[in-house]
Amino acid sequence: MRIRTKRDPQSYTFPGYGTEAFPSLLLRGAGDLDNWKIQAYEGRHEGYQALRKALASAPAEVTEEVKRSGLRGRGGAGFPTGLKWTFMPKDTEEKKVTRYVVCNADEGEPGTFKDRAILEYNPHQLIEGMIIAGWAMQCRMGFIYVRGEFKWLVDKLDAAIQEAREQGYLGKNILGSGWDFDLLTYRGAGAYICGEETALLNSLEGRRGEPRVKPPFPAQVGAYGQPTTVNNVETFACVPPILRMGGAAFAGIGSPNNSGTRIFGISGHVKRPGLYELPMGTPLRFLVEELAGGTSSGRPIKAICPGGSSAPFLTAEDLDTPMDFDAMKAKGTMAGSGGVVVMDDSVCMVQVALRLAHFYAHESCGQCTPCREGCNWMEMILHRIEHGQGRMEDLDLLASLTPRINLRTLCPLGDAAAGPIESILKKWRPEFEHHVKTGHCLAQESHLLVGAH
Amino acid sequence: MNHPLPPETAEHPLAPGQRLAEVERRELSPEALAEIRALAQRYPQRMAATLPALYVAQRDFGFLSLGAMKAVARALELPEGHVFGVATFYTMFRKAPVGKYHMQVCTNLSCALRGAAQVVKKLAERTGAVPGGGPTADGLWSIEEVECLASCGSGPCVQVNHGVYDEFLDEAALEQVLEACRKGEVPAWGEE
Ligand SMILES: Cc1cc2nc3c(=O)[nH]c(=O)nc-3n(C[C@H](O)[C@H](O)[C@H](O)COP(=O)(O)O)c2cc1C
Ligand code: FES
């Protein structure tokens, strides 16, 4: 087993973090290499108190509390978590159902690095959240699907799960409730698409990570053919604080309809990149300018990707947008995974578009035609523009391509690929034209691509 | 520059026309076989052991040759076609040998903005390995560009084999990583 022993170079805090204005619910103790252990979680962070509370109430009441909190999924789509839990079929007189709960720890969206911090420093909070979810939906078992690259975190989770078992929080007759539940980790093997929940389920069953046609939805036919609920790591980690403070108090944090705190990751051309836990609805400007210190070069901001690489791009004019699901949607983009990428004016947007197109073309599972062909075509067209062989018609071709992918694919990977490319082409079209006319970047010091692209 | 089409890179699971590599060896070691048999009991369905079993076989064989995949199929009593299909879907299952230190550099957006392309170039210079091009003649190094490693705020980053990432790679940090590998302080490929 290998647990991280190297010093973590990243910072997880800021002045004021942990005060009433900036509650620390998810990143408490992050950066401290011993914080993952059960003694730290129980001793310093009220660990497993929420589980005791949950087991003392009826499963349906726990779901009610989560509904009251207004928690929305942190995996990207912002679907109300409590509502999702109610979709699970219940036992009837004639039939007992085997239900599963699954944690999505595939974290593959470029620009996103928040779940990793929870797995590294607060794995017990995730475990506690999953046990509570398991109780609320009366599940037989839970699976944590972790991306393959996080091998040391799978080892750490296994160790933490063992600690929880030894304390009687997992296994048979948990804390005398008469209810049995256990957790199992599963390691992926390098495929972004396995973050999509039905692809994840296929992968969890030992198959190729190809998304399934919906319906049936996972709540009907999920893992191993059984009703299953999939939630993100951060979503589960929000559950213990909700039960401890009460759903209403959690709903009081953040902006209307977007409750609680969220871990925002900021990366790219900023002075202090890192993870910052903030109430939902905090303006983008606060994160970019106050916390991250603005651009590292001091140059003006050119582009911002506000919620992982699948979110359409914003410009410096949009800095006052609140970072929540609804406000970002109103701006034509999405809060997505909470990963904010900032680019200063030294970047060439054609290179940015090409790098993203390359990613989606590479990660498309190949099952459905609009995504497989469309992503490849986007990459090819952008490739020839970047390499000085583009034609003016290519710009219209590219613009006509994205709507033919968007909303026409089997899973949302196609939409995720089309959105950012479409927004970049629309907002920075003169750069593309310059490329076609002269064969060179308008921003001449942009070196984003390794020779091969 | 003349690049009408993006070149096929070794990252692709299996490039068109590429054949699966074949080696003499056909059987799993007794330890690996026992490990896979145990995995077959661990999940609600036997098929779920496919990915974990392929990791075991990869460690045992060094990479997933055709023989290694067939051995996994036999051990799990699953169709060979299923095992090939899974092995070729995922990039972390290696269908060809890699170096003793397989350097995986994220070149996705956030890391690219912080100099990932230069890290790849520097690594290639210092090790002599060609990015995406298989191991060096002495078998020590290989370099691969990979997609986002969830280390965007601390990029550019490199993952050596299956270890904990090295982050904020400036020139000095990169030298330290290479030095640690040369001194044998980093577990070699297959030893994790
Ligand atoms: C291409 C693609 C990749 C995704 N990757 C992830 C991921 O890495 N992690 C994640 O939690 N959700 C990811 N999702 C979203 C999941 O499908 C799913 O909506 C989410 O796990 C639900 O959890 P939540 O309700 O807690 O947000 C992805 C979706 C798509 C279409
Ligand atoms: S972009 Fe490099 S780790 Fe995410």
C-alpha cells in the first residue's frame, strides 16, 4: 500500500476561511498529511456524528433532510440530490430489491481537481456520506469508482474503509441498527468517458466504458442490473455537514436555489492557483482577483473557462457573474465541475480550441456517429487552421459542425465538446481569420502544443 | 510545416493496422493467477474482475501482450473477445512495452498554459526518449502525453509509472524527478 508522504505543494486555504462568511465544510484540514485518518476525522471534525443521527431516524426522513438542504449534484449537471434519491424503487410486500449506491470519483474533466483533495484529506467524510446515502435508500452495497491514475488514493480509501469497518460503521448490523452495508473501491483505467454515469456503470461491471442508452435510467437498471444511484465525491461529502447542521441551515449558505459551499479550483495564468471552498454564488471576480491574485503575468485576462473544459468560455467582461448553476446558465455557459481556467492575452485561442478538440476526439467512445465523427472533424479542421493550411470556408464548416453534434449524441460528451469550441469560434473569430490569412497566430508567444498536434 | 492531418499517436489504444504485440510467454505466474482467481470472487459478478485482473496481468507480464490477455480470459473463464475489447478500450492498459520509468505528462489546457509542452521537450532532451514513441534502447525511459491528471492547479505535472504525481514542474523540479529515478528511489514499472 502506498499513501502519500510527499509534501503537498498546493495551498487549500485563504484568510477568512472557516469564518461564518466562508464556512469550511469540505476542505477542513486539507494539506495536513494525517488528516485522512479516522482519529483526526472523529477527534477534530465531528466525524460519524451525522451517521449516528441518520441511523436514529427513518431512511425517508434522511432523504427529506437532504431535499430540504437544496443540495445539487457537484458532478457537473447540478441535479437536486434529494430528488434523485427518491427515484430509487422501494421494497414491496412481494419483492425485496437489491439497491446500490455508487460514488463517481473519476474526476477527468480538464480544469477540475477538487475530488482529489477530498479523497486525499477527507476520505472519511465521503465514506460517511455514502453510508448515510446507503441508509436513506436502503442499499445493500456501495462502490467507489476511482480513476486509474489515482492508485495511491485507492489504497488510501481502502485503508480508510478498513478503519471504518473496525469501528463498526461498515459491515453487519451497523451501530446496532440491524442494517448491513459495505463499500468496495474500483479502479478505472484511463478513460474520461467513464465519468459519464452509465459508462461508469459499464466499467464497474468490467466492460468497455461505453455509455448506455437511457432510459432505463440507473435508478431502474444500474450496476449489475440493479437500481443504482450515482453521485459525485463532493456531493456525498456535503451530506454529513447537512445532517449535522440541518438541511435548513445548509440551504441558508450560498445563493437562492444554489445552496451550500463548493470547492472551486482555479488554474491557468493566475498568481495563486489552487482550491478554494466558497459559498455558491460567490462572484467569479472574487475568486479570480482576490483569491487567485489576478494574472501571473499582470497582463489582461482574455478568456475564462468557468466550469471545467466542457463549459463555453467567458471573457473578462463576465467577471461579475455569480458562480452558481443558474447564473452561469443565464450567461450561456455552465457552472459544471467548478474548475475555473484563466487565460491571459498571450494565448492563441486557435491553439486552445485545438487542444480541447484533440481531447474530446481522443476521449469519444466511438459508439455514436455525431460524436465520433464530429469530434474528429473538429480536430482535423482546427489542426489545419493552426498549421497554416486552413481555408476561409473552414470557419463556416466548423461553425456548422457544432450544432450537428450538440444534443444529437448518445451521451453528453458531444455537447461537452461542441460547447467550448463553438463559443471560442464565436468570440474570437478574428484570430481564426488571421490564422487562415497569414498562417500564424495573432498571439505570437503562445506555445500550448507539443509538436505532435 | 506540413501537417494536413493530426498524426496517430501511440496514445490511441490501437492504431489502424497495428497488430497486438506478441511475446513467447503464455502463462501467468502462479501468484498472479491466484490473485486473479481471488478477484473473480470479490464482486457481484465475475466479469467485474476484468479490469482489476488486467492490472495484475500487466504487472506480471510488464505489458498486455496477446498472450497475457488470453491468460486473463482463461483465468476468469470469460471470452477472449471480451478481454481484448476491454484491454484495448482503456489507455492505462499498455499494449506495448514501456520504459522502466514511464513518464506521463499532462498536456491538457491548464498544464499547457503553465508550460507542459516545454516539460515534454525537456524530458525528451534529457532522457533521449521520443514522446509517444516507446522506450529508449536501454529500456529506462518512455514519455507519453496524457490528458488531464486532476492536478490542474499545480501543473505542469508528471506521473511516473503509477505513483503520486510530481507537480509545479520547473526545471529544477524536473531534474529532481529524473535524479530520483536514476537513483532507484522511484518504484520501477511493474513493481507497484
Ligand atoms: C463526458 C462526461 C464526463 C463526466 N465526468 C464526470 C466526472 O469525472 N465526475 C463526476 O462526478 N461526474 C461526471 N460526469 C457527470 C455524471 O454523468 C453524473 O451526472 C454525476 O456523476 C452525477 O453526480 P451528481 O448528481 O452528484 O452531480 C460526467 C458526465 C459526462 C457526460
Ligand atoms: S490540465 Fe493538467 S492536470 Fe488538469
